[in-house]
Amino acid sequence: EVYFEAEDEALLQERPPVVTIMGHVDHGKTTLLDSIRNTKVTAGEAGGITQHIGAYQVVENGKKITFLDTPGHAAFTTMRARGAKVTDLAIIVVAADDGVMPQTVEAINHAKAAEVPIIIAVNKMDKPSANPDRVMQELTEHGLVPEAWGGETIFVPISALKGEGIDSLLEMILLVSEVGELQANPGRRAIGTVIEAELDKGRGSVATLLVQDGTLHVGDPIVVGNTYGRVRAMVNDLGRRVKDAGPSTPVEITGLNDVPQAGDRFVVFEDEKTARQVGETRATSALQVQRSEKTRVTLDNLFDQLKQGEMKELNLIVKADVQGSVEAMAASLMKIDVEGVNVKIIHTGAGAITESDVSLAAASNAIVIGFNVRPDVNAKRAAEAEGVDIRLHRIIYKVIEEIEFAMKGLLDPEFEEKVIGQAEIRSTFKVSKVGTIAGSYVTEGKITRDSGVRVIREGIVVFEGEIDTLKRFKDDAKEVAKGYECGITIKNFNDVKEGDIIEAFVMEEIERK
Ligand code: GDP
């Protein structure tokens, strides 16, 4: 592979930090990104018109800082799941009047999982209701103890709206990055990551690249994900044409044969022929840098890894219907004691399993455990695409047992649940003596008379039990397939509602390996 040249220590130079801004919705991420850009970018760049290319650079005390211009942790983790580590430092914005909210915790866990240092920007300090002490208190509970209280986390009070505290925030970013000793070799051929890409009517494929090492030049033969070409033109974040882009610089380029994806890596080659060859091979998937099944942690291959002595840490994400169950589950899981394996819970939360959970799992090689909850549609799709193992349970000891068994490398469970179909409840009828009939439409697979059923309301399992009757029109049916309507009554459960999902499952014996 010609991808990586050996790094010559003597040629390494300091490079600017790359910063991502995360936090709860409406806490001021976008306002902060705009505020930094407006107060800093145009200064000294008379006439420079900032252009949205997915990232921008500012200068503070003579030093550059690169900001990724997509607020939120979704983009951050999507990139990480694709194997790219672009962020050196995360700013987590917390509104001082609102305090720590669910997405604040999510952002913290995403940053921690990526092992990226965190700076807290306590925003909206201009508001009379601002309560920075409460923010510090709440974050302390999440392990982020302010320096003022003897901890290690830097808190900077700001008002993104009024542009107050921005200078101190930037100074702190530089301080924290100095500790990280960020370096690159500007002399080598460029490598980096796609920040965003699109098809432009006039210009063709347009991609914003973050150069992470080396220098990118106009005319360079380049492979970007599964696309390739020669860098035709480069535009910087001020909308100016440039010929070169050094480490930590974002640039928009044209000249690729197709549109790459955010998170794809790029590599410059010595000649166009090689770039074309590699690009074409990759496009035909032989070299696609996709996560191989082997590297995934699933309970199935956990055992093998244990046997080979590879596994040291089992990362888990725990979701449950209510906070109380989350805590109970987490506590029990932490107690599992198997030699050679550490259980590490990297994220917890109440509510359905979301796409964000799945991408965090993919990026961190974690297993997602759902207790009385289900993945939503996007999460399901993402889990399939990324090969993330989601384990769904309704009884705590079963979860513990399963994880413990897998960790000990004992046995696979003898029986495994298999979901065979889904139906949507479209109307309900109360019939005396019979109960409530769920007028349903089978949307996936089939429902059989003897299958177990689960009633799911907004991602939460509200009941699990057995079918009492299954009818097509007036007749009893043994099974009803996808695309057909049926009437279902459930044993001991009459509280079905329009819009509920009925999931049918059977227990299947699994072969022992
Ligand atoms: P995001 O969802 O985190 O990107 O939040 P936005 O940047 O869109 O901000 C949400 C709302 O909070 C907007 O109405 C902003 O004007 C307001 N806002 C953001 N920062 C501040 C601030 O420092 N002070 C005050 N008073 N309002 C702010």
C-alpha cells in the first residue's frame, strides 16, 4: 500500500487545532460558530467574503484555529464511524439558563468515546436567568469538574449572541491544543478527510477537504474515498482561489470523477496513473475501506476474541424505557466480573434507540442494549448498515446473563428470539366478552397464531405476551402475511391503540458451535 509515507520526526511542525462545537439544541452552537467567524475571520482580511465550505479558520494571537462548521455530534460521530478522526478538541455549549440537557450528555459521551479533550462554553451569560453555578454543578455529576473546584475541565462563560468571552474561549482552545502537541509535516503529500461533498450543476463534484497532514496542491493526483481525479481548482474559506493548502486547512476542491462522502479519507499520489488505478479498484470495492465484520464487537465474536486473548474492553450503550431502569441496568452490568474483560458503559439514556446511539456504537465498537425499548426506523437501518449488535430485552437478569455468558465465553443461549413480522394497528374495536380487537395491517414478514407478540408505542414496549385470537375477516387464521389485514386480540391486554406496532416473534433453537 502506498498510502502512508513514513513520518520523519525532524520535519514535523506545529499545526492548528481542529475544533468541533457540540451541545443541546438551541443552546447556541450555530450562534457561536457565526460569532467566532464574524468577529475573527474578516479582521485583517479586508474584502474577504466568508463562504460556507463546511469549515473555517480564524487567527488568535497569531495562531490559527480551524472550526468545523457543522454544529452537533451527528456529523462528528458519522465521520468517526467511517474511521476518520478529524477533531482535536470539542467545545460543548451549555446554555446557562437551561443547564445540562439530554443532548449535552450525548455530546459529552461522544467526545469522551473519541478521547477528545472537552472545553465547556457556558453560553447565554447575558440572560438575567443565567446560572453558571448550576451548570458547573450538573457537569460535575458527569465527571467534568471545573478547574475552579479542583478539577481539570475548563469552563468559559460566554455570550455567543453579544460576542462576549469569545477571545478567552479561543485562548483556552490554544492552551489545550498546546498540551496535545499537534504536529504535521507540511512537506509530504497530503492526506485528510472529506468534510462535505456535493454535485454542483456548473462545477461537477465539489468536495470540502480537511488537509490533516502534508500540503495539498492544485494539480495533485488524488484518491478521495472511492473517487479520484486531479485537483483542478481550490477555494479557501474566504472564497479565494488558492494553490496550496497546508495541515489543518479546509479547502473546497473540484476535479473528482464522482462525489465522495463526508468522512471519506483522501490521499495524494505521486502520479495520476496510480491515482486512477487505486481509485478504480476502490470503486469496484476491492479496497473499500469499510469496517470488516471481524473488527466488530458482536456477542458472537466476543467469545473468539476472548479465546485469542484480544479482548480487553467491552463497550456498552444502555437504553431503557425509564431513567430508573437505565440506572439499575448500568449498575448490574458494571458488577459483572470476568477476568480479562472490562465492561465500559459509554452512554446511557431513556427512550428509544436512535441513530445517534448506533453511530456512537459503530464508532466505539460498542454493543447496544435496549431494555423495554426498540430501535426507531433510522436506528434499525443504521445498525444493519454498520453491523452494530443491538440486544433487546425485557428482564434485567437476562441481559446480565447474556453478557456474562458471552464474556465468560461459555455458551451461546440455547434459544434465540427471532422477530418474524410486524403489523400496524389501524383501528381498534371493543367487543364485549372478547376484549379489544386490534384491526391491523401486516407491514413486514408475517404474524402467526402461535407467535409471541410485543406491543410497541413510540419505540417503547408497553406489553409483551401471547396472541389470543388471529382472524382474517370472520375466520381464524394460522398466519397472516405482509400486505394483508387482520384482527388480533392479545391475552390479558386490551389497551391497544391506533398507531401501535405489534411485533411478532418466535423462539428458535440455535446450533451450538
Ligand atoms: P443551536 O441549536 O445550538 O445551534 O442554537 P442557536 O445558535 O440556533 O441558538 C438558539 C437561540 O438562542 C437563538 O434564538 C439564538 O439567538 C439564542 N442565543 C444563542 N446564543 C445566545 C446568547 O449568548 N444569549 C442569548 N440571549 N441568546 C442566545
